[in-house]
Amino acid sequence: MHAHLPKAAQAARPAAALLAVALLGTTAPGAHAQEGDDDLGQTIAPDEADATGEAVLNVGHVDIGPRFADGEWRVHGRDDSQSPPVWRPLTDVVTQVVDAAVQQAPDDPDFAFLDAEPGSDLHVIPQTQAPEVIWLGWNTQDPEVMERVNRGVTLTMHGVDGPGHFAVFLQNGDLGAPDVLWDGDDPGPQELWVDLNTHTHANWVFTEPGVYVVDFEISADLITGERVRDRAPLRFAVGEETDVREAFAAADPADEPAGERESAPPDADGADDTAAPDDGSADDAEGSALPATLAAVGGVLLALLVAAAALTLRGRRARRLAERQDAEAGEGGAAS
């Protein structure tokens, strides 16, 4: 899956509701992002420090983003919960989702992708900041990144391990339909294009408490023509009864042998077991194998067509959301 983040969503400025506020019609303080929010309009100093050592982040503002550390392209988290902010390697971080993040799953077909029974508990890192819950987003605002990268970066979720379902989505306004960015049920890499100088927050939803590890990558083309990428685990301890030490100890999916993360090739030794006999029946065997080969090819083509259709639908949804958000942004500018 490849999606392009709409301009209005990239700036993270449209009014966006917490999941419970948007879907259940309740009212909560701070439910809407404000145009003058300093966190959303942030700038990043070129001399912000890198920090090392394990850190549990459970409150305050954190952005995932690319950064050149000692000249190397790296995926880091910008920890703004302290002053001045510091950048931490994702391998050193566990994001704890506390019980104050619990909301109830809506009874709404637009949210069927959550794979949750209506009324069941969800742990939600919200798109708009809640004082007692971590506020997790991403940015492409590091000065060296903006200087050296050509146009933007690609955020990729290769997969997720966890006891429940995981999804990330954007929602524009109180009654806006969700725009799913990453869905733990979708197989294969899921890509999201993000322009330079972007700061975005979204809803991160977990259906069960426990340890989740997202196999995350950020890649980009530099203005020199070089392709850079870094892949790191994004670890979550969901629920206050979940042991953060267990989250730190969780395996990095990118460290698994390729054969365990992808389909292993056919066993070459098995070819000897099906060798054609010497009595002239080899031609018959080849003829009988032809329909099976054609069926396999047809299956592959069908899978490609289904995948293409899914990408088209997602692209149309992203374009519709972009058009709607740009129109609303234009109306807001005209009103001002």
C-alpha cells in the first residue's frame, strides 16, 4: 500500500477529534487542534542533541523522524517531553500507552477496520493531544534532512507483532471519515509518502493490551542521487499492567533471517523426488504439469489485479480526502 499524505493533513492543522469525541458525540477539553498551537507549528534547531540509554515515554510530545547521526541516516524519536528536546534511537525507546488512553470501540461501519467489537476497550494514542497520554507523531523537519533530501521521505510499515489488532488513521473534523494509513491486517509493506518540513499526528489504535513491535522504515532519495534507508523497531507497551522490560526485550523483526520474514524458496532437494522415469513417460509428466502451471500463473495474475484494485481504491480515497481538506483550508483562509 502506498499513500500520499494530503497537504492539509501534513500540517496537522485541521480540526481533528479524539476517537471517542468524533464517534460517540461526547465533549472533552482539548478535543480540537488549534491553529496557533506551538507544538504543531514547531521548528527544529540544527544543534538538538542525540540522547542514548533506554527511555520509557508515556506522556508529552514525541515525533518519529529521520536524522543524520554521525553522518548516517537514522530513524529516531524526537523527545519533546523534556527541555530542550533530544533525539533518541528507536532501539532505545519503549512507548507506553497508559490506561488513561482507553476508549470504547464505536458501533460504526466506517471503523470496521479496527477489528473490534462495538463498546470494547481500545487503547488510543489520539491525533490531538490529551494531557495524560503520549502524543506520538512524525516529522521531516530536521534541518540537515531538509537540506539534503530530495522532496520528501517514505515511511514504511513492514509488519507488526502484537496480541491484538493495530491501526493508524487520520480523521478530519468531528464527523470526518477515517483515512487508514497503516493496518496491521494488510500483508506486505505499507508505504506513506511525506513531504519535507511536515509535522503530523494521527490516531494509533491497539485492540488488546500487551507488547507490540512495529517493523518501521524511513527511506529517501538525497539530492546527490543516493538512496538512504533505515529500519528500526517501534516498540509499544500497551496498558499499565504490561511490563516495559518485556517490550525492551522484544525481538526486532528486521533482525530475523530473511527466510523467516518472507516465503522460503522451494527446497531444491525436492526436485530429485519428482524426477521423470527413464521409460519415456517424461513427456506425459510434463504435459500433465502444464495445467497446474497455468493455474498457478493465473493465480498470481489474479492476486496482482486484486492488489492493483486495492491500491487504486486507497489512492482515490487519499485524493478525495486531500481535495476536501484543501477546500476547507481555502475556505478558512478566505474567511480570515
